[in-house]
Amino acid sequence: MSQLEFTFEADDEKHLSIQQRFERFHKKHPEVLTYLVALCYELRRRGWQHYGIRSLWERTRWHFQVEKELGAEFKLNDHYHSRYARLILKEHPDLEGFFELRELQRL
């Protein structure tokens, strides 16, 4: 078992918005953002000016579940990838325009 604490959406989180659940997950797992940002800069070094967050999300899932051997128990909620794209652009203004952003759905 890994040192990371696995995160599941418990019944007590069902009343929270996606944004609130995302913020809670991000606080518990800052390494996800760190890894995504590293991928963005790797792509930039290779000449990419734009890329899809969904593709990077799946690569991140592979990294943690397979390469880091955390297994299927380490969940990356598909509702969070668009929030990570926004957070990356906010914290790294030099990546402005790297992702195409659409309006967030309020679920």
C-alpha cells in the first residue's frame, strides 16, 4: 500500500458541489497538480502550444495507478480535469491558452 491516502467520495460528500469536492481532493493530493503541470511544461519544451487536459488526465491516471502502483483504488474523478485545467492556467500564467476552456457545468 502506498503512503498516499486513498480518497473516495464518501456519503458525507454527496451534498458538496463538484468544486467543493475538487478542492477537498486537491488539498489531500497536491501531487496530482504537480504532475499535470510537469506534463504541460514537458509538452511546451517539445514545441506544443496547445493540448487537451483530458489526454493529460488519462496519462496522470496511468502514472498514479500503474507506474506508482497505487492501483484502481486511487481514483481521479472525471469531473475534476476541467477544474485542474483552470487551476493550472491560474497558477501558471505563462501557460495561458494551453487549454481550450469551456463553460463549467454546475452539478
